[in-house]
Amino acid sequence: MECADPTVSSQSFDDPGFKPLGRGSITMDDTFVPDERVLAAPGRGFGQVMAEFDLSRTLIALTCVGSAQRALDSAASYATQRTSFGRPLATNQGVSFPIAEHTTYLAAVRALAYQTIGLRMAGQPHTTQAAMLKWWAPRVAFAAIQESVVLHGQVGWSDEMPLQSLLRDVSGYQIGDGTPQIQKIIIARDVLGRDALGA
């Protein structure tokens, strides 16, 4: 998208994931912003943006859960339809137990996400919960999708199915809106206090 203002430029990134959405950056160099376009009082913008991370981090977690649920649903369907030695794959505990485990993990992430949204709607602090979701949900989702790839066998590894794409998308969510390390600092500050961390 072109901008008439020469002080504003944009760039798109060729990422391995996020193909339907895409990703990019906007750079402003000595850009004049008229008063009616200012979003926050001078010096308050950073805090305003950071407050929105509590919501976006929670939504990222739910996005990851949705991707993982799609993969698990596919694995469950495949396991009940595909037969081996005259029986559905699902009759093997090595197939059914991982699906049960990952379904449990996804339910736990969902519960924390709903609690976090509830706190937000009630006007209560929820930065720590959002940070928990942001580092944990992509890991849980990645593991569930990876297990789904394995349960599908060779077809799960191929481009015939969306599992590889889901895996790439979820892995990218570990980075945007703060890496896992940043989220753990936020949580540790809340649990241990800033003084204990020297921050």
C-alpha cells in the first residue's frame, strides 16, 4: 500500500507462515502528526499500547488453540477411519492417549484464556495471565499439531494437508507481542516482585 507522505514507508515480510494474513512494518521518519490524529497524551502512548498487549496476547493464545484443535480434530477423524490389522488406529493406546492428552492441554489453555478475558471485562488486572498465555499457548499448540502430523503418518508431513502450515503459523506466534522470555519476566515480577529480580 502506497502512502502519499514521503516520511512514511512500509515493507512486507516473506514469512514461512501467516500466508492468509501476511506481516509487515511501517516506518515513520520525521512524520508530522496533527493533533486530531494523536492517540494518547504525550508520554502516555507507550503505556496505552502496552495495555492492549494484554488483549492481543490472549487472542493469540486462542488463535493457537484454534489451530491446534483443527489439527487434533483431523487426527481424531483419521484415527477412527484409518484401519491397521483390521482395526481402527484409534483402538491403539499409542494413538488415542496422545489425542486425549493434547485435548486436555488445550482445554487448560482455553480455561485460562476465558478467565483472562473475564478479568478484562471486569476491569481487573490481567497482565500476568495474558503473559502466561502468550508463552504457554504456542508451545501447547505446537506440540498438539506436531503430534497430529505424526499420527497422520506420511500424509501429515506432506503438503496434501494443512498441518505443516499450521505448525509454521503457531511457531511464529511465539515471537509476536513478546517472546517467551519477556512473558516469563512479566510473570516473575508479579510473583516475586521487581526488587527480587533487580528490575
